[in-house]
Amino acid sequence: MIDGSANSYRENAMPTGGPMESVLTCGWRTIPKMCLLVILGVTAEGKKEVLAVTDGLRESKASWLEILRDLRDRGPQEAPLLAIGDGAMGFWAALDEICPQTRHQRCWVHNAANEMVG
């Protein structure tokens, strides 16, 4: 579903810019029932790096588990201190399974947008 440039994130070793203090996540709907899942890492120095890009099924727990397991298997030895994401429950459920010590924070942009629409 995704092209070769996005697939390269699945095969690369994790960036060497130091441990990730936090991760930013997002899922964009592409076609019905499918979405693009993206995870960015942020180091203590504030450097942002793309850690993973993959396709998933409706931001489901299973889709997020797959990408988080892949990151764990090829990447950082320590879980991030903080994860920031939208209100997609699948991500939070998967994160609790893979990195139970990581704190959750709701994305302020998504939170404000949801409050404005009702």
C-alpha cells in the first residue's frame, strides 16, 4: 500500500541521535478503513526524527502494536518518557502493552479542535 521510501523506515536501524525522550504519533486516513501511521521521535535536545511510517487498519490496536513492536525490536533500548497522540484509543492500548511506563499526553491541537466542534 505504501511506496518504497516509506518502507525504508521499516528496514533502517534506529537513528543514533540519542535516546528518544518522547514520541509524536499520528494516523491519517487514506482510503476507507486504511490509514497511514507515523511515529516521530524527539531527543532531549529537541531533534525530531521519523522513526516509522506504515499503513494500518483504522488506527486499530493491532496496527499500532505491529509498528511499536517493530520499533522495539530494531530500536531504542529504553521506552520514551512521553507519548503524544490524538484520541485514537488503539494507539494508547498498544502503547500500554509495549511501553507501560510511558506517560500519555493528548495532542493539544486535536483536543482543541474536538472542543470547538462540540
